[in-house]
Amino acid sequence: MQSEARAAAAPVAGRRASPLLWVPTGYFTMALAYVMLTSVTAIMFKNLGMDNGKAAEYASYLILAYTIKPLFAPLVEMYRTKKFFVLCAQFTIALGFAGVALAMSLPGYMVMLVFLFTVLSFIGATQDIAADGVYVTALDARSQSLYCGIQSLSWNIGPIVASGGLVYLSGWLHTNYFHHDPKVFGPEWIDAWRVIFFIVAALTLVLALWHTKMMPDGARAENAPSSIGEAWFILKDSFITFFQKRDVWLMIGFAFLFRLSIGLLEKIGPFFMVDPVEKGGLGLSNELLGIVYGTYGLVAVLLGSLLGGLFVAKRGLKPTLFLLCCAVNIPNVTFLLMALAQPTNLVVISAGVAIEKFFFGFGSVGFMIYLMQQLAPGKYTTTHYAFGTGLMGMCMMVTGLVSGHLQQLLGYVNYFWFVMAATIPSFLVTWFAPFHHKEA
């Protein structure tokens, strides 16, 4: 019996590999590309000497492809298999990051970097569409529920590796291997970041090779378009039915504004950590940024998300949504307090970041559940849910585009006061958020 069980579990020719062999690696690969492009690039730009305004702006443009991916998602359904698109995207991303590393040695490299990152963002968004499609179509409803937690955990390991481990490694290489001054931003950081991008390229390549063997093809969706015209009709009809929803503008306002203050913090928080004390920052190295912001902070997000999910499951969404909004927005005051006090104690700094991140994870659960249960239901549930997350992504992009310039204009203390004022729209849209569907 035991030998039969082992044989059944082993991936052999003609049988599907266990989802444990491709769900964790698939979602980790998705997250690695996304975080490298939309978050870690901002730190790299900052290290290379770019001012806060441009660093935040350039990194925020890279969110656009992920925001508009519902517009080209039907095309992925039309041709070949979903696995084919996943593998093409992953091999191209590996080559692209290797190209980034090589381009950094060229004169005028910054223009080439921005171009390559932009192309990679659209390829990364395509990878997301196809990998989600494999998950949804290769697993039945029971398996989707069973592996949902593993899927989420695996995705969240990506930011810990990228924003934590790789940012830490960039600082360690810059200081201890290449022997440059960690407090001076400029072209000297190219050496360290070139190594980082080669590592990401190699890791993505290895995972792509793994997925050639372990990832299933994924089935064709029942409503998949068979032509460009049909894809356009489905997309148009999904927009029409979306705007026919009752109180749709209140729901759009909720999807766009719930995380407004978080969008203003997303890029500036790390800049505040590494900027020198004389400029109002905390003067941390990349190593400490990786530990405090990219590791402690992200672990706090994971813990908060877990407890937030349990809280909503026990109490229900409608009676708790405003409380969850408070959890997302009020703890942003920790950054204002740190800007006023400029602490040097690493425990205090870590606690400030962890508190904000924990409550962000706790409260954000309510946002995602609201999109699933109130905004998405209808004829095109999956597409309308993607519209909701796209609105969230648009908020992150718009706030990121202006955040660096505002911080330079106001200084850190006044900027964090502005962030606290920006929580008011979040409270308003949450208070008036409509509930027209019964909770599951």
C-alpha cells in the first residue's frame, strides 16, 4: 500500500505532477518579477543617485502594465496553452534581467534600463495572467480552496526575498565586496546591482526549467474567445455590465481610495529609511533596510493578513470594514513620529515599521474580500474582480508618480502629515461603501 501511494504521488509520464510541485514555485516567480520591477527598482534608482521624485516616478510607471492587464488577458486565452505563455514569459524575464545587468555597463545606461524594465513589466503581467489561468483551470474548486493558502504564502515569500534578501545583499556587496562607501549614492552602486540582476535572472531561469516539467498545461476557459473580434466584444460587454452595477461609482471610489495613504507611503518609506539624517531620513544602510523594511516589515504583513482573515471570518465583513480601514490608515502615524524623533535605535525603528505593516496586512484583508463579494459578482465575476484590483493598482501608480516630488517639496515631516490627511478619503469611501450581496 505504501509503495502504491508513493507511486501515485510521484510525477511520472502521463500523470500530472502534484500542485505542491508547481503552485509554490509558480507564484513565487510571479512575485519575484513584480517586486523587483515595482519596488526594488526604486531603491536601485535611489542608490544610483536619482532624486526621490524621479526614483519614485520611474518605478511607479512600471505598475501600469499590471494595472491594465485585464485589457489584454483575453488574448492569452486564444492561443496555445497557458503553460506556453508562462514559460515564454519566464524565459524572457530571465533574459531581460540578464540584459539589465549587462546594460548597466553601457554609457547612458539609465535610458536602456527604463526601456528594459518597461518591456519586462508587460511580460511580467502576461506571466501573471497565464499563471493564474493555470491555477484556475488545472485545479478543481476543492483543490483551489485547498492550495489557496499555499498560493498566497508563496507569493508573499517573493517580497521577502526581493525587498529583504536581495536589497540586503546589494548593500553587503557594495560595502564589503566592492569596498565602496555605503553612504554615497551614485554610479559606484552599479557593481552591486549588476550582481543582483544576474542572480534574479539565474533564479528565474532555473524556475522556468522546473516548470517545463512540473507545471500542467491548464485547460481552456469555457468562455474563452476564439477570435480578436470576440475578445473585443467580451471586453466591451464586461465594461458595460460593470458600469451597470448598482452604486458602481461608490464601489469604484472604494477600490481606488481605500489604500490612498499606503500608496503615498509605498515608495517614500524606504527612501526615508536610507536618506541621511541631515536630509530628514534615518540613515540606514541597504543591509539594514533589507532587514527592517524587507524582512521584519513583510513578516508583520503576513501575520497581520492571517489574523485579519480570521477576524473577518468570525465577525463578518460589513460590521468590521470601517474598523479594518482604521487598521490600514491610523498606524501610518508611526512614520510621522519617526520623522519627528529620527530615532537611531534599530529596535525602535523596526517596531515602528512592523506596527504599520502588521495593521496594513490586517486591514487589507477587508479590501480584497469586499472586491470579491460586493464589486465582482455578476456575469463577468473574474474580469470585474480584475477591474477592482486594477483600480487599486492605478491608485498605487498615481500616488507613486507624485509621492517623491511631494516629499522633496514638503520635507519628510510635512509629507507624513500630508499622508495622515490623505487617510480622510479612505474613511469616507469606507463609511459609504454599499453592500448589495450577502456575505458568503
